[in-house]
Amino acid sequence: MLEELLRRIGNHVPGTLEIDERFPEAAVLVPITRDDPPQLVLTLRAKGLSTHGGEVAFPGGRRDPEDPDLTFTALREAEEEIGLPPGMVEVVGNLSPLISAHGLKVTPVVGVIPSFVEYRPNDAEIAAVFSVPLEFFREDPREHTHRIDYQGRSWYVPCYRYESFKIWGLTAIMIVELVNLLYDTGITMDRPTGPYSSP
């Protein structure tokens, strides 16, 4: 199963952004474990942070001037935030870049990691590291839908609840692309979905 997922990610051609402005770049690591079934590793950001405090996110951050590429950025940030050594990550491809609410062009880098990793969260940035079975998202078990208006169109973004964690926003958009790619689920963000869609 995992090998088929890796093949699909490796053959995936990410979308592009049709934007004129030059946005600062950032990258996140989307870690998938070698479990059966595979798990998706996420973080809960510390509440005191100036941006996205208390929110669920993939490990990552802004590209430093000395970073040779965005893959390096994603791996560096994952090591800084959760203590994941870059040598333990098998990078398999990228998802489509997105523009964050803070004006960053964020590129998701998908990587496969061992089934067991002893994470060392940076307490100043990360409140928790947790895993969600990838198949949890397969049936689109959204709690409700957020409407995000951006560049003249509306996006209907799922909000998921896994145990005590709320997964929404940019992270949920990345997960939808990943799950659609891996499982052919056809989850759409072009129109409201489900009985709990917000206006």
C-alpha cells in the first residue's frame, strides 16, 4: 500500500500559483510514517506564538537566505521544531504551493519517515506532536466547512476533528490534495459540502 502511495506522490505534478507579486517563500514537511496503515504526523503549535498560535500545522517555516532549496527548508524546520533528523526522511515529492494568511508562499514537501521516531519538540514553538491515520481523511469526516474568499473566488475548506485536535485552514487544504492524490477521493473545495457547511 505504501509503495503505491509513494509512486503516486512521485508522479504527481503540483499545481502552480498564478500570481504577479513576489511572496516570501516557506516550506512545510508533510511526514508520512511507514506504518500499515500509514500515519500523518502533525504538530500543535504553542499558544504564545505570534502567528498560528494554538493551531495544528505541519512542521515548517520561512526559507532562510542560505537555504539552497525549499526541501532543505522543510527538513531544517522539522529538525528545529520536532527534532526529526533530516537523514530519517525520504523525500518523495511536493504538493501544490499555497499563499498563507500572512503572505507567505508555502510549499508542502512530502517525506516518508520510520514507523517510530522519538520526537523532541521545541517547547517554545510546539505544544504537541501527534499522528493521524491517513485513512481517517479518506471519507472526508469533516466537522464543518469554512469558506475562505481569496483572489475573487470562494474555497470551501473542511475542518476535521481528530481526538482533541482541530485540523483546518492551510493544513486541511494540503491534506485534501494529498488524500485526493493517494485515494482518488474526489474531495472538492469548489462548493459547500456536508450538512454543517458555514455560509
